[in-house]
Amino acid sequence: MNGNQTAHRCILACVLVYLICQIAYLSRAVMPLARAGVEREIVALFLIQSVFLAACIFVYFIFLIWIWMKRENTSPFTSILIVDGDGKIKREVTLQDKASFLVTGAKKGKQVFVESMHEPASDRHVYGVCNLANGSWYFEILSKTRPVGLKRGSENRIYRLKEGMLYQLKETDVIYADTCKLVFKTGGDKFTDQRDLNCKATKEELEGENGPDSL
């Protein structure tokens, strides 16, 4: 929200308070004392106008609150792509209407899965969990044995993620799990233009403690 929007909404809030006070004054103090005829009709006209304007401003603020709540609970990404070590997209998982998901992997093999929140099958282990909060996705690793990496935008290094920390994810970030990558997709995203799907993380990069405490 920029300064002009803030000033505009503050002015509207002040006008709404003024109208409420005016409505109370007209209805309780002026209308009972107004004489029948033109005088009462003029007071009634002012009262109706004040109620109408106050109602319009109130509905406007309700609409702003609804937009804010919708934005806070809406994923900034349309889907997530699971890309194998050869740069091929194995599957695409839609993130709309989701508030959380698990990143799991096969205990035997190097497959990676994106699943809804539930107890994972016995043949899979959990890399981490991703939760939507305040309009942003946050990733937390849960695996102690298998490293998980994160590449930030155009940076030429991959950070190993640490347990017990939340990492806010952006659209240009790439999560590395084993030989697979998780790439986030937004509306109209062209991955070949933004990120190299053939980029691989070496074992040393994922196992090295080269990441900052907070990303």
C-alpha cells in the first residue's frame, strides 16, 4: 500500500466517523424538534443522504477487508513442478486452494513427491513441509538423513537448509531434494527463460554447511 492509498483511506475513515455523528445528531436532536412540513422534509433529506454515504463507505471498507483476507489465503504460485536430474518435468501439482503440503521421497530410489498433509506411506520418507501463511509459502525441512538444498533466484550457489527454521519461498527459488528439483510456477511462467531446469546440485553442495542461518 502506497502513501496515497493510505491517505485516501484515512480520509474516508474520518468522513465515515463524521457521517455517523451527523446521523446520530440529526435523528436524536434535530428531527424530534423539526416542525412538520418543509423543515422536517429538509432534515429527513439530510439524514437520508448521510445514511446513504455512510453505507457506501462502510461497504467499501468491507470490500477492502475481503480482498485482504482473500490475498492472505491465496497461493502466490499456481503450481509446483517436480523436475528430475535430466531437466525433465515429471509431474505438476496444483497449489491453488492448498494451505500446506508435504515433500516426500521414495526410500528405495530417488523419486520425489508432493503430497497433501497426511501420514506418509511406509515406503517413503519426509523431506519437509510447506505451509501457506500471510500470502507466502514457508518451507521447513524434517529430514535428518537426506539433505535438502535451496537456490535463491539468480544466485550461483545452493544452500543446505537447516532443521527448525522456516524459509520463505519466492517464485524464482528452486528446492533440491536428492536428484530432483521443485520449481514454482506462476501464471504465464516460462521456465526456460527464468531458470535452468538442467542445473544439478552436487552431493558436496547439498551436504556442505554453506547456507546462512536465515534465507
